[in-house]
Amino acid sequence: MSSVMIKCPVTGRAVSTAIETEPNSFRRLPKVTARMRCPACGQDHEWTVSSAWLSGEPRLVAKMPVQKTAAAQLASRNRTAASRSTETSCDTPRSAMVTP
């Protein structure tokens, strides 16, 4: 059995929730919010399974979306702006257009 651990948001220390479980049971815990009194700082903390881990077990990390580099984001914006300007361009100046 392993202890369910969380990180104290006040001290940054790993603390036990006082829950002991097996890895297979931990993976099946419901995604609900739990509350506990923190032994590190004395305050009440809320936690979920996604923010917890088992002591002595490798931590499972959720897949995060790949972030584009700044250069890739800029190139994407430039392509989008260029496509917009060609879609809406015409030879008539905006000041000469009549709106109903």
C-alpha cells in the first residue's frame, strides 16, 4: 500500500493525505474534490486525484498539448492575416462604399 500525496500550496512540501491505497485502486478513484487538514501548514486544502500521486510510485503526467514556438506562432498569424487581406480586398476604397 502507498500513501496518496499532494503538494502543500503554502509550503510546497509533499504531504500525505492519510489515505493508503494500491496503484490500481488509485487509478480508479473518482474525479471529485477532497479536503484535508495539511500537516505541513495547518490549513485546509482541497485536492483531486489529478493533483495527487502515490508515494514510492512513478508519477503519471497528463499529456499536455504541444506549444508552438514564438516563430511558429508569428508565422501562423502572418498566414492568417495574409489570407484575410486577400479575401476582403477590392479596388473600391472603403470611403466610397455605400452601406444600406
